[in-house]
Amino acid sequence: MTQQDTTTRAPGGATGAADQVFQVETHGIDPIPDEERHGSAKDLFWLWFGSNLTFTYVINGALAVAFGLSFWQATGVVVLGGLSFFAISAAGLSGVRTGTATLVISRAPFGVRGNWPAGMLNWVVSIGYTILNTVVGTLALEAFFADTGVGSGRTGRALALLITLALTFAVALWGHATVQFAERWIAYVLAVGFAALLVFLLPGADTAGAAVSPGASGWSLAFVVMLAGPFSYVPMPADYTRYLPRATSLRSLTWYGALGGFVSSVALGIAGVAAATQTDMTDAVAGTERLLPGWFQTLFLALVLGGSVTNSIVTLYSSSLNLQVLGVPWSRSKAIVISAGVTAAGALCALFLTDFTSSLLSFLSLLIIVFAPWGGVFLTDMLMRRCHYDGPALHAGPDGAYWYRSGFHPAGAAALLAGMVFAALTCDSELWTGPLVAPLGGADLTLLGSLVSGLVYWVLARRTVAPHADPS
């Protein structure tokens, strides 16, 4: 029997030998050859739908109410936050055109060397959120074990951590085709469970209650919380579109991916809003459990675990590509061992040695000062180039068109710095409060750093940045 007869096809009828379900993917950030391209834009719906079926959005919805918004005000913010997935999904066209990862493509606006600092920070952010999701999933599975009598105490927690890490690492290690396959099938199960969660939470929501005036601070913080999740994906979309055929249309790619992220994030965000109008959500998992019938509470814990795993799979997989961008001279499947090891160590510290979870979350939230402006420059450059890049030059180093001046693109660096200064001046977080927050009435305008950096980049680069002319 031939190799083709024995392999499992990837989603969308994949035929590329390097990208098969339950086989280790052989490609990393190297361009995907046309003959190995496969799949369709429909695959992106399940990828973004499944990876965003995470309890984090329930917490975000509850926070909007905690900031003083009413049910309908908070719901409006949740919906607007979900619409940002249209921009994230559209950014995936760059992967279709180049066949490589997002953080390789971002060498175009920043230069090969200028791209390195943001690449390093993105790896830190990816691992940080993977650790947080692993901790949340482990605690949910530990509680599940306690409810079902499987195990308790440190033994139960250790077993829960081992299972959570194994589920995440195995899928991410196999690679792109298996990630898409797992996201699709786990999403089928999670969608049913979270739909039931909505049925239990929505009827009791206080939709008529008047909000305590949230003011500029409440509104801005709610938007920051809702948009931070989608913004964290800006360095990733091409990672999951680089195998799609070049003929994939921007319209289909954008709509399928955006609808996937929108539906799951908005549904769970509204669930959090509804729960917060009924009970104290300081501990979101415990607060949600109080609103559920007893027979569903154990299943709810399984949902929290599943959502944590689906999100961790995506971030852990992208982190392995990220390490290659940073120059780690290993294959993607070997590089991911570094990310998995750091994730395991961080989760162990959080669960058994010291509780640094809140400090880590505060640190990660502060990094939006960097990533909102970075995203603004990257997306503006993408629009200016219309996603037409010199593919070989992205990998060429000093001999390529994106080396600029000693590896740095002055326009990209200046625009990023301008956006970061604005974001730092208007940021309101636990670790840093910018000097302009008080004069602005407590408003947190960190996310507008993306608009500032994008505008500055356009002004500085509009005469030199243009779509690459594809050879005829």
C-alpha cells in the first residue's frame, strides 16, 4: 500500500505530503510550494471559531459590567470587539500570497533586524497566555476530578496538569493539519456545551437595570478588554493561511475567518455579561457555576478545560514558528519543545510553588503598549502593499529588499516608537498609569496607539512603500 493510501487527509482534502493529520509537519517558516497548497477558506471558520471558544471571553464580558456598563451597553461593546476579527482575518491574505508566517512578513515594514524585538516579545506573550490557559484548564480538570471522585489534592492537580499539557503539546507538535482538524472537532463539542451555557444564563439576565455611569474610564477599559484578545492574534493569521492555494479570494478568506472568531467571542462575551448582572463574578468560574443546575456544573468544568486547550494549541503552534523567525536553527517540531518546556515550567510554578498568575496577567496586559502600535504599522503596511510582497526577499537577509538600513526600516521604527509613546502616555493598568490618563477623565486610549503608528507610518513611507510587482 502506498504512502498516499495510508495517510489521513488534512481538512479540505489536503494532498500535500508535508501537511497531513496526525503526522509531524515538515515545513516551518520556509515558503510553502504551490504544489503543496491545499484546503479552502472554509477551514478558517473552524480554526477561529474553535480557538475562541474559551472561557476568557466570559470573563471579559463580566468585566465590562464590573466597569459600570449596563447589559445592553456591555453587549454593544462585546459585539464591536467581535467585529475586529474582520481585520485579523483579512490579514491572513498575506500568508496566501507569500506562503510564510506573519512574523516573517512583518520584516517588510520593520526590516529583518528591526522585526526581532517585536518577535521576541510576541513569543513571550504567546507563552504567557499559553501558561495562563494551561493553569485555567488544569484547575478546571482538577475540579472535574474532585467532582467525579477520580482524584484530589496535589496528586489530582499533577494529573490534571499532565493531561492538559499532553493534549495541547501533541496537537501543536503534529502541526498545521492536525491543529485545524482538532480545532474543528473539538469545536463541535464545545459549541453544544457553550450553547447550553447561554440557555442557562440569558433568561435571568438583568436587561432593564440602569448602569452606574461608567464615564470615559469605564467605556475605555471595556473596549481595551474586548479588543485585547483579537489584537493578540495580529502576529498569527498568516500562520494558518500559508497553505491555502494562491487563488483563495480575500472576500471568502475574510468572511469565513471573521465569522468564526466573531460568533464564538460574542456568544461567550454575552454569556459573561448576563452572568455578571446576576451574581458576583470576581471568581468567574465559581460565579458562573452558581447560576447553573447541579447536573451541568461538572460538564461546565469540562467546557472550561476544552476552551483552554483549543486556545493554547493555536498560541503554542505559532510560538514554534516564532522561534524560527528569531533564528533558532531547529525545525518547527523541535523548536516547539522549547515553548512546551517553558509553558510546563511556568504552569508548575503557578500551580505548586507560588501564585504569580495575576502578576503575569498584569505584565501581559501592559505589553499592549507595544502590540497595538506594532499591529497598526503591520496592517497599514499590508494595505499599502495590497498584500503583494517580494517573497524571496523576506528570507534573503542582507541581500534582500527588506534589509533597508543595516536591517532596520527607519519609517517602521519611527512609527512604532510614536505609537508606543502615545500608548504609554494614555495607558491605565495595574503596573503603569500614563500621565495623560487623569486629564482624559480616566480614559485608557492605549489601543489608539495602533491608529497613531499606522498614520505616522503612512506619512513616512507613502512614497517608498508600494505593492511588489509579481513577475509575469
